[in-house]
Amino acid sequence: MSDRDDDRTGPDRDLARIAAATARIDADDRFTAAVLRAATASAASDPLARIAAATEGLEPDAGFTEAMVRAATAAPPLLPARPAIADGIVRSGRPALVVTALAAAASVLFFLQTQRDVDSAIVASVEAVEASE
């Protein structure tokens, strides 16, 4: 049985590994407060412009950056997820659809050929009966 982690791509797995490695690292409270103030301010109409203006004077802390890099590089890489059954179904869907369509077309052609043979046999037997009368 697969879970949601099986559907992750390579970058998603890398981001999950980095997120797990840096989960205990907290941002500076001044940065968080400035972002929240900028997001809730109603003076500017563009929220990204408000956030950019409110956080313009903030500089990243070197210790925070180093801790993030250290944690991200120290974390062991996650093993690739096993492929889910749904992946195989999706990958084989197109060829299966083509094969099914070809089988349906062959079935219709076979029916028409058989019907023609049956009709010929019926006509021949009716002619034989008429000739014997």
C-alpha cells in the first residue's frame, strides 16, 4: 500500500530532507514580525511590495545561514521512494488504450466478414430450396 510520499519527485524529496534537517532552526523574531506587519498592512495594494518595503532593512544573520547550510548538508539523503502501482498504470495507459482500440476495430471487421459469410450461406440455401421446388 502506498502513501503520499511515494508520489514525490526528486526535488520534493530533497526539499523534504532539508525541511526535516532544519525544522529545529528558528528565524529571528524581528524578521517574522516584520513579515507579518507587512502582510497585514493595508496601505499598499500589492502584498509583495508591502513585504519588500517592510523587510528592506533586514539583513540575514550569518549564524542562521550557516546553521541552515550545516543542517542541510549533514542530513542523510532520503532513499528514493518505491514506485506506486498508479505510476505503472499511468505509464501503460496510452499503449493499453491503443491496443484496446485496435482490438475493437479488429472485432468489428471480423463481425462484418462473418456476417457477409452467413448472408452468402443463407442466400445459397434459399436459392437451393427455390430451385428444388
